[in-house]
Amino acid sequence: MSETTYSIGEGPATRVSLSLPEGTAEAIRARAGKREFSAFIAAAVERELRGQVLDEYLADYESRKGPVSEQARQRARQVFDEVFDEEGQWPAAS
């Protein structure tokens, strides 16, 4: 029996327990509505993961090639967003 591996944003929904400050939960309910609460959290987590992946890539690049200017960082984020938007995998990180 083989185990299926899913990429970020893929696979069936799985139930997890999550604790948030009440004010944060209320703000999400007010913005997204009670029925879209989970989708709002999933999208936020995916954006955070995607940002971390980009940060890790840039840190690796800098360790090999040297410092990256702020302009180059912004361009990298733009290219990263465009590639994933074309592939339809993750929502924009910016």
C-alpha cells in the first residue's frame, strides 16, 4: 500500500485543531463569514508558506552569490508570483 503525497494546497481537507485569540477569530468571521473561515485560514497559511519558501531560496542564493538588492528581491517576488499564478498552484504571496 503506497502513501499519497500532496503538495501545498492539494489533497482532501483534513480536520485540525486551531487556537486563535478571540479578537482574531472575530475579525476573520467579520471579514470572511462563518462559512468561509477555514478557507480564509488555509489561504493565509499557504501565503505564509510560500513567502517562507521564497525567503529560503533568497537566503540560499545570497549564501552562494552574495547580497541581493531590495529591487532584485521585489523582482524575485514578482517572478515567483507570476510563475505560480500561471501554474495555478498558490495564491499570490505579495
